Amino acid sequence: MIKRFIFLLLTIFSSFLVFSFLWFMYWLKSSNPLHKEPVEYSLIEGSTFTKVAYDLERQNVISHPKLFSVYAKIIQVTGDLKVGSYLFPVDISPDQVLSKLVRGDIITTRITIAEGLNIYQISELLSQYFPKVNYKIWIDLMHSKELIQYVSPQAKVNSLEGFIFPQTYVFNPSSPPKFIVKTFLTEFKKNVTQEMLDKAKQLGLSQLQYVTLASIVERETGLPTERERIAGVYWNRLKIKMKLQADPTVIYGVWKTYKGSLTRKDLVTPTPYNTYTQYGLPPGPIANPGLASLKATLSPVSNDLYFVAKGDGSHIFSKNLVDHNKAVRNYVIFLKKSKKESN
């Protein structure tokens, strides 16, 4: 009798264990029926695993948060969660949720800062990629004294113009705005080496003057073959104290009212950035130059003093005003011919 009773108890207990195991495996590999739409969850620094588990239960991503925590402890991953924003689709199981958290499979935002954009254009771009942060916040950061000190302690400027390094970045969409901007500046500091700054100094330029000249080179041409020659023109003008007469600097000076094309009035209206009315370099950069323009500025070539567009994206360079005026007349003829053909 006793043997039969023990056998019965063992059978019931074994059945219970098998049933519990099968139920656990079903729970572990199945999505929560209450999870009916994708959920975005931000895991912040300092969150305990238990808090995360109950947060996910409240949003119906998982059920049985205590079991979820116990399982994570058994496989020893409770301390491996990665901070960031996660997207949990409807059909995700607890096992997949845990795997996502441990891998750090966070949502990312990829943003490309193109060469030659100014801080106003970049702020507009950032407000589009990070819609929770409005344009004014980005603009305020672009004028942050703390960040200016971080990237260029000696520069007497009131903005980060010129120091936002152009390249493609990947961010957690929940990253603080200051962290994002500081990342751009960190890349500038990594890429613009002390060797480059020393060479600029040997050429007679401070860091700010160097970046300012590079920004003009960036805005004047997109052709890699022309950058060093464009730099040469402006170096030659600076040497003989000739006005730079760079259209992009004028545009920057009237940026808030600029409508897409320069007028004669713009060219004769004095602003600190109007190199038609002011001698020398403007007080600061007019855009954010890429590495190619920064390097070209340190390796100027040519004895030219002038250049004018050919109409195909390239330029004709001249050493004297007579040849330059001839090139300008040819360009005007080209424009008139193109206009007739388009009509």
C-alpha cells in the first residue's frame, strides 16, 4: 500500500514537473496575447532588471515579470542589459525580449552631416532626425559657451560654426542633444590633428583663421581637383592684402534674409562677413568644412588671383584681371546661351 502511494505521489510530482516545464517553454517561446502593437521602451542608466521586467509587463510586452527575472538570474544575464531605446514588435517572445536587451539591439538614428552645411542648416536637419527636440534647442547648443570651450578654448567666437565635423553618425534616438553635438566636436578634434594646426600656425594662421579659410574653400567648390587651387587663390589674395570677394561669405552675412541668390545690394551692404567690403578673413567660419578642404587649405597651389565658374561645376582660373574679365564675359555668354536653349 505504502509503495503504491509513494509511486502515485512520484507520478503526480513527475507529471507536475513535466507539465511545468512544458508550460514554461511555451511561455518562454510565445508572445504575450495582450501585446497588440509595437512598443518602444527606453532603458535608462541605473534601472534594475526587476524594474525593467515590470515596466515591460505594464506595456504588455511580456507576462509574468517575476518568472522573467528568475529565468534571467538562472542564466546569469541580469547585469548585462544595455542602456538605450528598444522596439518590441507584436510577435516577440520573452526569450527574444531578453536576447534583445542583452545584445543591446537598440533603435538607432543614422544621420549624415554633409560638408559645407552651416550651423543653421545642421540645426534644421537635427530637428528633423530628432523630432522630440526642437530647432531652438539645437541652435542654443550651437552657441553654447561650454561646448565652444570644449572644442576651441582659445577661439573668440560665439558659435560652433566650422567645428561640426561632417560625416555619418549613428545615435540612440534618446541621446541627450548636448551629447550629440559634443560627438560632432569630438570627431573634429580627432580628425584635425595637432600636426595640421601646427602647419596652419607656420603659415601664419590661428586655429580659427585656418578653419575659416577652409570653410570658404569648402563652399567655393565641390571638385576635389580644385580645392588646393581655390585655396591658393585666397592665400595669394591674403598675402597682398587684396579683398577676398568670396560670395559664400556674403551669403553667410545675410543668411537670415537670404532668398537663394545674391543681389547687388547684398554685395555692397557691409557686414562682418562681407569680403567685398571688408579686407582679410571674416571673423569666423561660414560653414563646416570636410577633411578634404581642411587638408587642401594647408597645401595651396597656383599663382592665380581670380576664378570664375565655367557653368559645369568647375572654374577658370586667371593670374590677372584682364584674363579674368575675359573669362567672366565668356561665362555671361554661356549663361545667355543656356537660357535661350532652355526657352
